[in-house]
Amino acid sequence: MAQNPSKLPPEVWNNVFGYLSATEKLNVRATCKYFKTIVDHRSLWKNWTVVLDFKNGSYNRKFWDTLRHRKVSSAVMKSTKVKHWKQLALFLPILTTVVMDQSSQECFSCLKDFPNMRRLVLRSSCSDLLLDISRFPLFLPEKLTYLSMWASLEKLCGCCTPHSRACLN
């Protein structure tokens, strides 16, 4: 005979849900309001990174409220639109880790809106953007302790031939 889920204390459910993947947690969350409340507890989302692509337009306020409630501190941003960066800064200014999947000059100015950012990862196919470090101090928060910059070798060199690529491998 199945028991009503609310008969067990939330701490027990929290412990059980701690073993689930993010996808499984989201499936459980959709079953009832009681589980939704438990699954959204920040202890279940520690060290979790949200990936934002904005493919279907902007996210709604409820989405941002959920991320804030979970105290999400890490995000991968796939959009290069300034309006999306401003939205991220408005709703999640507490981020400590930001990954710029595709960088743009305009997006750099939005980095100053993350006062708690300690880690920044820049991944770009535009080597000129990554090499222009002189602009970074204007936009980087004081608390930054980690900076990683990624670019493909071909884009970085701009002159790689099949022979020179073979020499680098």
C-alpha cells in the first residue's frame, strides 16, 4: 500500500532526491507541489550549473525565481545578445562563475554587473576578442580569482596549414 508522500519528513525526501540526476529531479518535481517544494531546495542544487541558450526567447520570471531560490551560482551563457546578458545580471547577480560560450565586445561590459563573480571562462571563435586583454580590467569584478580563455588554435594563429597542424599534434 502506497503512503502519502507528505507522511515522511522533508529531510528524508531531500536525502533520497540527493541521489537523483538533474533530469530525474525535474521529473520528480513535476509530479506534485509537495515534491516541487522539496526538489527546489538549494541543498539539492549545490555545484550545479545552468546552461542558458535563449533559443526560444527570453526566460520568464518564474524560471529566474526558481534559479534564485535554488541559489544557483554558476551559469554557461550561450547568447551574445546584450539584452540576454542584462537579463542574467538582473535576475542572477549572485553568480560566482560565468562561462561566456561565445564572447562579443558588447557582452564584456555586462560583466561588471556580477559583483560576486570569482571565476570567468571565455570560449570564443574570435581570437582577436580574446587577445584584446587590455579591455578586461574595465569590466572585471574585483573578486575575480580565476580567468580561463579558450580559442581554437586555427583561429588563434590564423595561419595554420595542414602541415603546421600536424607539427602541433
